[in-house]
Amino acid sequence: MNGRKILAYHGIPVVDVRMGSYLMSTSLHKSFCMLTDRRNLVLAVNTADMPGNEVRMWYNPDEMENRQRAVFMAGCALLDDALITYAYKQ
């Protein structure tokens, strides 16, 4: 009840990013850990005029709602490979 407020490793907060459902087709889906600084992970989303990207908006008079649908690409990268380590269960 009066234990630690956050889970940490040597003072570094441990964050569960809940990626298990996205990694089912890889060997990392069972158990793995990645240790890095949050600022080392970069997520980019592209909604520019690229083939396959689409943003649509419309009004639904039956529900009296504005609706939107977006199809876009997303990617993730590391800024510095030297700042990351990981462990996994075989």
C-alpha cells in the first residue's frame, strides 16, 4: 500500500508501451524488454500528398455529425543506436 509509486530501473521510469498485440508475428511477442531514453524514440506520421494517403470529411445528416476518415503512413526510428539495449526470452 505504501510501496513505490512508479516502477523504475536505477531511477529510470519503466513504461509499458503495450506492443504485444502488434508483434504477434515476430519472435518478440512472448516477452521482451527495451531500455532507452524516451527522447531516443521518434514516431512520424505522414498525411501529406503521398500515394495511398487520404483524408476525407463529410456530414452525416441522419446522426447530425461531422465525420472523418484518414488513411496515412506511420514510422518509428531510433535517433542513436548506442542508447538502446533490449532483452528477450527465447
